[in-house]
Amino acid sequence: MTTVLLTLGRLPKALDLARGFSKAGCRVLVAEPYGWTLAGASRHVAREFKVPPPSAGKAAYLAALAQIVAREGVDLVVPVSEETMHVAHLAEMLPEGVRLFTMPPSQVLALHDKASFVRKAAAMGLAVPESAPLGSAEAEVLARGGPVVVKPIYSCSGNGLSVLRGDEPLPPADPARPMVVQRFVEGREHSTCTIAQGGQVVSTMVYRGAVMSGSVAVAFERVEAPAIAAWTRRFVAETGWTGFISFDFIVDAAGVPYAIECNPRATSGVHFWEPTDIARAVLEPGWAGPVRVRRHATLQQFYACLTETQGAMLRRKGFWPALRSLVTTRDVSWDWRDPWPFASMIGTSSPIIWQSITQGARFGEVATQDVGWYED
């Protein structure tokens, strides 16, 4: 029996992966700084291990993962979310024959870096917005030419992002927190999630936000976007990518998709695939699919959407559309054959809820604070 280690358990996409690998005949383990999580509550997870968060020390985090791999006889390590940038460094610590479903750290971090990603994509002739480092003369020219986006080169969930319009000056550059200035593209935002093996796309899911919590989608709908799928195939082929890889796009009025950033990891797009097929696509490098799509065109994270609905009621704006969406949309975590993760979600999410309350920040902004990669 193949033993699979997921390196995060708190997010719904970890639950989908756990269920998929279990149904494919694997023994599933979860390593997680919180200890008890959404995925860990599932009957499809054999054991959950508490590990120190990367924010408390990268070396200690990797050492804890390596100990689990050795002690439990792990065959495959699958990063789930923002911790991917750390887990990529685990490759040199793994016993021979143990697979890690991502690329080497130099390649992962080059795409996590928002400025580096744009340079790489532009060099391939792919559509990306003009960008320049904050503090450069090129950035000043961009800002004078129209609206721009300013964001840290290492961030997630829209943290630290600002849109400057009109005559607003650029903020001063801070060498301790490098940022990129990017031409603002007017249009509809789309997101993707791709499973890739050896530079070949196994499957790409394109979706867009239906309900937003800040800049994070908590309900989403899948869409067909051939131009985005073609853009992704080209990038995956050029980089020889193996692992999950995801992009955020803005599609302008002419229908041109501009990739505004890359997430070299899985995103919420995984929820639209059948979990068992995701597992097969990861387990078997030569597997060509197909990866079946769930029948639901729209999915939601129920408790996050409930919070947004309550907020709409208090703001007296958009309540009825939010309520209608809440009661008619399928939750990503619910499965009557495995009900405990959904039923215990308030408990397993309590660390995130507490941080959200004490920091005055949205749920999505704090959900990965302790596992994200924010510096070189």
C-alpha cells in the first residue's frame, strides 16, 4: 500500500486530496502545525501529526517532516498550499525512492516571486502586464501612464496589495520588503489549477470567484476558457513542470488573458475534479487521464460564505443575493459518507477564527500566515 503524506490539513483542498488518495487505495497521513484539522477529522486519514510551523523555523519544520517520512515509510509527499515553497526544500532530505510532487526549490520560488514570474512568462512571449520593481525609474513611468497595482513579491491572498489610480504617488521602496509595480489590467479575474507531469498538462481547471472575502474567493464557478488553457499548456511545457501549478488571470475587453501572478501549488480549482482522479494523476506519472469533473458548476466554502452573508446583512447591501447563493450552492467539504469534517469545522478552524478576530483580518488572509514564504 502506498503511503501519502499531505503537508497541510486545515484547508478544504487538503480534505479533497485526502479522500482521493484514500479511495485510490493509499494510506493517508497529514502533517500540520495546528494538530487537529479539517482533513485530519476525515475517516480517510490514518494519522495526523503536529509539526512546528515554518514561521517558527524553517529547519525545524523540514526536520519534522523528514522524521515522519522515515518513521512512517512514506512513499509520496504532496504539498497542499502555501507551505509548498518550504516543502520543496525537503527533496534533498528524502530517502531514495520517495517522490515529492513539486519542483526543485529554485524553480518553485522563481514563480512564487511575482516579479520573477512576469519576467519568465514575458520571455516566453506570453501575455503579462508590464511590471517593474518599486523604487525603479521604470515603475515611476508605469505609474504615470495609468492605474497600477503595487504588491509584495512574496505574498498570498492579496496581502499587502494596493491599486493606485490617478495622481496617487507610489509608496517608498523598502529593501526589507521588495515590491513590484504592475500595470492595472481592466477586466474579469479568472483563476486556474493545473495538474502537470513532466511538462505535460494532465488537466487544467479554470474558475472565477462567485462570492469574495476580500480578494479571496469563498464560492467559485468553473468556466471554459480555451485561451487561458492554451497559455497554461505553453508555460507548463516551457518549464517542464511536475506538480500542481496555478495562475491568476485578467481577461481584458478584447478577450486576451494576462497572467498577473503564479501560484506554484494547488488552489481551490481542485474542488471541481473528482478526488480519486486527482490521486491517480499524481500517483501515476504516465497517466493521461481523463480527470473527471464534478457535476457541480458552482461550489462554496459554507462557513466562509455564511460569514460574508452575515456581513452583507449588517451592511444592508447584497444580503438577498448572498443568502440565495448560500442556500443553493454545494459545499466543498460535505460528504454524507464522511460527515465529521464538515460537522467539526468550527472546532478545527478555531485557530484561524481566533487569529481573524484578534488581528481584525479576513479568514483567508490569516489562514496560511504561519506556513507562507515571505522572504528569501
